[in-house]
Amino acid sequence: MVNIFAVYKPLLRWLMKLVGMRPQTVEIEPGTVMNFWVPNETPNKSKNSNNNKAVVFIHGFAADGIITWQSQVLALARKYKVYVPDLLFFGGSITDRSERSLEFQAECVAKGLKKLGVERCTLVGLSYGGMVGFKMAELYPDLVESIVLTCSAMALTKSISDAALERIGFKSWSDYLLPDTVQGVKVLFDIATFKLPRIPNFIYKHYLEIMFDNREQREELLKALVIDDKDFTIPHHPQRVQLLWGENDIIFNMEVVNNLMRQLGDRATLQYIEKAGHLVEAERPCVYNKHLKEILTTLFENGHQKQRNL
């Protein structure tokens, strides 16, 4: 049987091209290449132009960028300048360096965006991608104007990690996020959703066959992700942060959200989506897109108002 995802990916590429998106490979530095989905039109240099509404979607660990964010890109690409990177060791993005930190992922995305002509942007980050987004906001405040965070954390400290792993019943993130059996893939999605629909086993088998390349490097990314609590300090970046969460997320649950709200203070607002788990953007895409559109409208209107007041 032909792998269903091998068939679906060309179809998805065609759909993306219909809404004005195209794939582009960017050399970050010699030996490091990152793939992006980008708008057909380059950013307009006029800072007041609607063409400068750049939105960057950063994926989590379960899939590459365009698979993760397909519903959001299709919904938003005609209104905003949408950019979707594949993080290193996903979707063909690769490096010959041994660095596996969030800082290096953030640095590569930021350099790639700048090479693509993006001067200011709003980041939308899911899970691991949200942590990369927070690191980008910390390191590149002139690039990152605001953040929409979904089911993530500022950093995966050991206390957050240990509690999450206990809730989902795994000893390590590699055991959960890098399954090597069909049952493992099914468990991955069962934990990450509120109510997993009935899906034939061959779909999980096909997903396993095509979505988990670069396993060794991804395992290294996961090992580098968890940090000691004593090594984490709350960054004081100026960006507004909008939290858009699956109400039934058991990986980064309400305790994590409440702690994050305390850390962010009056910089943050929170919206829950009912009957949705960790992969809320895929589980309830229409509701997620409705909230996201409202958030982006508010963020960009506020940004333009600030420009007029300068």
C-alpha cells in the first residue's frame, strides 16, 4: 500500500500554492540549512503597509511546520504574510553543527527570517515551538513584536518536565515523542488530544514510517531541552503574550498555565478552547482559527496605533 502521507504531502503543497505560499530553502550558515514556507510576495519596505503583517508559525515535536499548521496557513495566508519554518531536523532542515539548544534553533529561525526580509513579526508557537519562540523574543526583541503561545512554557525546567511525564506515564520525552511502534504513535496522539477519533491502524503505521526521521538528532534535542530549575531565570522581554490553550491539555495543564501567567504578569492574556487537548490547533482548527484571527487583529491594530502615536 502506498503511504498515505507520501500522497498527501504533494496535495498539501498544491493547496499551499493556491493560497500564495511557496517553499524556500535558506542557508543560515555553511552547513546549516532551514526550510521555510513563505509568501510569494516579499515584505513591503513601507512599515505602515498591510503587507508587513508577518506571522511566523513555529511547530512542535510531532510533525514538521506545514503539517502542524496547515489549517491555520490556509485560513490566514491571504490576509497576512505567513512564514512557516521547519526547525532543525524536521522537514529537511539540517545542520552539521553539534549544537542542539533552544538558543541555536531560535538563532537559525531569526537569521532565516531576516534573510527573507522580515523585519518585525508575531510568533505563533506550539509546545516545543513555543519555547523556541520565547527564546527568539528574548534574544531578538527588535524582530519579535508579540507572541501567541499554545500549550507550551517559557522553558522546560526539570520540575515542569518531571510533573508532565508523571501525568502522561512516561519516563522520558524520547519514549513519548519518538515512538517506534504503531501503538506508540497511537498513544502519542491519544495523550495529546481530548478525544481521539477512530483512526485505522494503517494511518498510524504510515505516520510512523514517514514522520520520525533524524531520530538520533531529535533525541539530542530533547535531552538539551530540559534544564535545571536553578538555571532558569524569567526573561524580562517587552512583548505582549497571548496564551491560547486547549482546556484539556494534560501535558502542559492548568497548573503550568497559571504559573506562566504569574511569570508574565500584565503582559499576558489567556483564552481556553473547550474540549481540546495539547494539539488544539489540529483537534479544533475552526475554533482555534477564530480565536487566533481575533488575537492577530487586536495585536496588529494595537501595533499600528502605537506607530501613529510615535
